[in-house]
Amino acid sequence: MKTQWDFSEQGTIDSHGGKIWFGISGNRASSETPLIVIHGGPGMSHHYLYPLSDLADKRPVIFYDQLDAGLSDQPNNPENWHVSRFLLEVDDLRESLDLQRVAIFGNSWGGTIAAAYAAKAPPGLEKLVLSSPLLNTELWLRDNKVHREHLPEEALRVMRKCEGAGQESSPEYQNSVDIFYARHFCRVNPWPDYVIETMNSLNETCYAGMWGPNEFTCNGLLRNYDGLAELETIQAPTL
């Protein structure tokens, strides 16, 4: 399995709150519309989305790490942890790289950013792909609860016991969470190196501050997020 993709260009740009890293697969001078890839998290990195570089045979694929994630600056300032500021990163990236026309792919939390950005009807956004996007926190948690209830009974018992005792950071609890992740985060066993790289680089401060201690509990800044009403303003063709 391919686990490493080369970038034809990479660097950092100044953005609101600090410098953010970007990497480009393919020829930026191509006449084809470049694809901007927005990773999930919050606080994760671009690495787990490396396979999208295979699209570079047809168009430039542009990765970047959000502030407080991956190879970008990590000031861990909660004042930066608002959707509106993350939208500015996309504008900054486009301006710095002179991206007049773009397609955007957003996964999970990255789908939150992608959808909110597209809802502004920015000039030059030609296509949008939303992959398992977080569009409403209440719905996300409800869906996760349904998935969780289908875990093995022993894993559920451990989770409930640890949550009742406030022991979510215990190895016992994390082992049960891993069972959930193996079903609903990455089903490849063992995990590819690029997925492990993302998990190893997770900024837990950002993740906890914006989301919470795990996928089942949101007590961070996104706890009341609802972007559903904005969907009707998206003009770009969307998958």
C-alpha cells in the first residue's frame, strides 16, 4: 500500500493567527482547476488524506494544515477557534498561491469549513465535495450514539462504567474507543502509516477545546454548532 506521496511544492504562508503550512501535489501551472483539501479534526493534520494525491495526475492537489494542526503554527489560542477564522485560512491560501479557480474537498470537521466557505458564494469556487461533514453537532452526536450502541456489549459496559466514574482517560476506556474507531474511523487493519501519522500529530489541546474529550462528547466551542441553514446558499455543484 502506498504510504508516501511527494510534494512538488511546499511552504508556509501568513494567515490570521500564525503561519500555516501547505503542500502541493502535481503541477500548479496546470490549466485544470486545483483541488484544495481540508482535513478534519479539529487539531488533526493533512496526512491521512494523502491518497487524494493520486488525483494529481489530472489536477494540482493542494493540502494545508489548519492553524493549531500538523505542520502549521500552534499558538493554541482559543480566540482562534471559531469557524469564521478558519474560513479566512482558505482565503489566505488562495490569495497567496493566486488560486483564481478552485474545487474544494472537506472531510469531517474539514467539511464544516468547506460548507461554510461555500455558503459565502466565493468567486471562483467551481466544485465542492463534502465527505462525512460535521454540519450540525446535535445530529453528529446522535448518529455517533447509534453507531456506539452497535459495539460489542463488553466494550459498551466498559465505556459506561468509565464515563460514570469520570475515567475516560483510562487505558481501559481508550481500548473500547479504539474498537469504535476501527469500525467508523479507519477500517483498514493495520492502519496505514499516513493515518497513524495524523493520529500521532493530533493537537489534543485544540481538539478538546473545540470539540471535547472524545467523539461521543462535545463540550467545546463547537457544542452548539449548526450550519444546516447555510446549505441552501451554496451555489457550487456539490457532491
